[in-house]
Amino acid sequence: MPDGWEEAVFRIERATARLPAIPPDDATALLEAMRERSRAIAGLGELAAQAAGPIPKPFLERLEAQLAVAPAIAHKIRLLRAGAQAELARIIEAVYLARSLGGRPRERCLVDLIG
Amino acid sequence: MGLTPLAFTGVSDFSDDFQAILNRAVSIARLPLIELQNEQSDLLTKKQLLTELRSAAGGLASALEALGEAGRTRALAASSSNTARVTVSLNGATQAGSYTISEITSVARAASETTLAGYETPDQTAVSSDGALELVVGSSTYQIDLTGRNNLNGLRDAINALGAGVTATVLNTGTGATPYYLAVTADSPGAQTLQLRETAGDAGSNLLTSANQGANAIFKLNGLDIVKSGNVISDVIPGVTFTIVSQTDPGEAVELKLFSSRSTLATKLANLADTYNTLRTAVNAQIGESAGLLSGDFLVREIQHNLRELAAYESSGAVRRLADLGLEFDEEGRMSFNSSKFYSLSDAEIAAAFGFLGTETSGLGGLSQDFEQLSDPISGLIKLQQDQYDSADERLSRQIDELTSRIEFMQLSLSAKLQQADTLLAQLESQQVLLEASIKGLELALYGKKDK
């Protein structure tokens, strides 16, 4: 078995494990962790393309576990997104209220509601 | 491969934390906004209430001042027996009287002449042989130099620039070969010489007609001959201005009467009751259980105090208090004017009433100053209070603007978070596709070979 398998799987596991530990409002760190996970998975893909012999089953099981954790991660991100969207709606309400109080001319809405 | 939502069933610390952060941020922004909104709303209401109070206090001040003026002038009114001949108005008179105007033989009018000859053009045809003319207005003479503008327009402009008390205009009759004429009219009425001489000092060289050299008002007042250059005359009878309108017929006379007018006084007293009640109502709205936002304001207490002083005002003499003039109060403190009682007063009592009313600065009328001190639109106490509210309003507006900027920044930040969440989801989906493909390939390598 090639030497890189253990390291490749470990990189994916480590990147996945980092995600829940990052403060949810630290979008930069989240994006960086996700990019790191992407790089780790890409590295695995390259190894898989070059694989010449059989892969030990435990490695496959560890990879399948990483595959299985994705819905949970996606769920967290969707929750984050839904929360942001709800707050954005309330903020927009507050923006209109503030503008009406201040007598400032109504400006074009800076943000489109996404999703 | 698509992502399966809601497979994660546990309560996410991740999302809870994020929600808490969002809620805290929004609360920080929203609470001051609501407070500012309430504060601004209160300020607006207070300013409106003060405006009402200022208007009501100003109304009462004016009513009292008018009564003071009536006291000083003894409510004099003026009348003319024939307004088609003479009109009359008061100009500070304080004494009753009667005057007769007769033999109005002339009504004052302004001198007005035109050139004897017409001119072919207004801007080409010469009006003077040597470009030098002399204008005579009454006893004054003015030299006119038309060098470079020896035509009607030039002459018109030169005369109007003299400041001689006349106005020149160019007329266009539209008739004949020489349709253009110059008209010269005195700015004020009265008989006076009006000539435009070709040769200085030579009346025979006058270029103007002599049809209307103006006229004075000529009449008799109580048999005395009077000649005035104008028809509006205010320097014959002290405090009275009268205007000569037209000539009298032979033997005709016009009577001018100055008299104390009960109806004038009654109107002013009724107005006092109305304005008193208006202010009282406005003030009472700020007192008691259902008081408005000005409850407890020193201005309210000040107005209350002044109203009490007015209602209780007393003087000496035959007319000592408001009730003696028919101004009465009901159980609720509303003032009303009993006109029957007022009109039943004797002439002596009316005369005494003038003393009670005083002047604009003394007696009952003098109380107007107390209310003017409150209502003066520039330096009144209410205006000063309004200015303070305006300053507070400006401060609030600045705070609201700052808060608005903060909230707009939060809006942008949240929008960015949304976009970042979408990016994360896209990345995750891409990762899954790649990971799944890798695993399938590895399974094939592992189990496919094993099967063989």
C-alpha cells in the first residue's frame, strides 16, 4: 500500500474535525477550513487515480465515515444560513425604520435576499 | 451527489452560538432605535403642543393689548357722513369730536403733460436742435444733455435718471407719420409747473403741453380755508387721517365724527373671553391625570399663574373688575361675555371702563405683556423652549443617522454571511462528489480484484 494513504485520510479527517470547533461567526476561518478539506479530498483523488493495488478495508471505512458526516455539516451551514437570512429580514426592517426616522432619502436596497 | 438536509437531528451548538451572536447584535442595534423613535416622537408632540400654547398665548396677548389700546384711545371710532366725498380713519386720536368739511372745489391730482409734437421714431429722430434741454418741475430746474442720445428714448432715460419727482414714458399713438410722443407725469399730486424747454430760461420754448399742471385739494374745514397738495391729509386734525375723494356740490357739507364706540369695545371684550378660553383649554390639557407631555413644564405653570392673575384682576373706580364689564366666569372657570350687561352700562361707567382697561402697558391691557413674554415669536419663553427642543431633535437626528449607518453595516455583514454560507455549501457538495468518486474507485480496486 502506498505511503500517502494514511496521511491523505488523516488530512481529511482533521479538516472535517476542525469545522465544528471554529466559531460560527468566523466566516474566514470556516472558509479556510473548508478549502483545506477540499485540498485534502483532492489529494485523495489523485492518490486514488494512481492506486495500483488493493486498499485496506479500514481505510475505506474511514473514508466512508467522512462521506457520511457531510449531511450533518451541510445541516449546520443551512442553519447558519437560515439564521442569517431571518436576521437580515429584521435588519432590513430596522433599516427602513431608521431611514424614516432620520428623514434620509430612501436608497436602493444594498442587499438582495438570497434563497 | 445532492446533500440530504435535516439528517442531522441533534441540537447544534454551532447554530445556537451563531444565533446568539446574531440576536445580541440585532438587539444592540434595535433597542436604541426604538428609544430614539420614542424620544423623537415625544419631542415632536411637545413641539406641537408648544406651538398651540404659543398661538393661544399670543392670541390672548393681542386681545389684552387691543383692550389697552381701546382704553388709551377711549375706543374711538371715526365716521364720515359721505364716504363718496371724504373718507376718514383714526391715526392715534384720543379725543372725541366732530368736524365739517365743505366747499371741496378741487381734488388734488398730479401734473402730466405730453410733447406738443410727435416724432417719427423713438430712437432716431432728434428731439433737440442742439442736444441740450431744460426740465422745469415746480420751482426746480434740471439741465439735460442729450449728447449721443438725442432722441425720445434718450430723453426719457435722461429725465428718469434726474430724480426730479417725475416719470417720463414714450407713447406710440400709431397714427400718422410722427406717432411717438413723450409723456411726463409728476410722481405726486399737487399743482406745479411742468415744462421741458428747448432753450434754458425761455418758457416760450416749452416742448410740452400745458393742459394739466396738476391741482391741489382745496376745501374748508369748519369754515377754514385749506389747500393741500395731496388728497390724503393727516396733519390737520390730530390723530385723524382723511382723504378727499371728490368735489362737493354747492352748499353740501360732510361731517366727520370721532366717538367712543361701544360696539368696538364689546367686540374686543368678547375676543378677550374667546382667547382666554382657548388658552385655558390648551393649558388644562397639560394638567391632571390625562395630562399631555407638557405636564409639569414650567411654562404650563407660568401660563396658569398669568391666567389666574388676569381672572382676578382688580382696579379702583366705578369699574373695578372684569365682571363689571360683563365678563363672567362659570363654575368650570370658563369666561363669557354678557353683552346685555355691557350695553346696559351708563356713559359714566363706560368712561370709567377706559380707566380700568388702561393702556397697552398699564391696567388690564398691561397684562398683555405677561403673555407676550411667553408668546413672543423671537424672544418669548415658549420660543426659547422650542429652540431647545429643536436642538434636541437635531441631536436625535444625528444619533439616528449614526445608528442607521451601523444597522446598514450589519445588513451588509449579514448579506456577506449568507453568501459565505452558500459558498460553504457549494464547496461541501463538490467535496462529496469527489470523495464519493474516489471511494467508488477504491472499492473497485479493492473488491473487484478480490472477486477475481
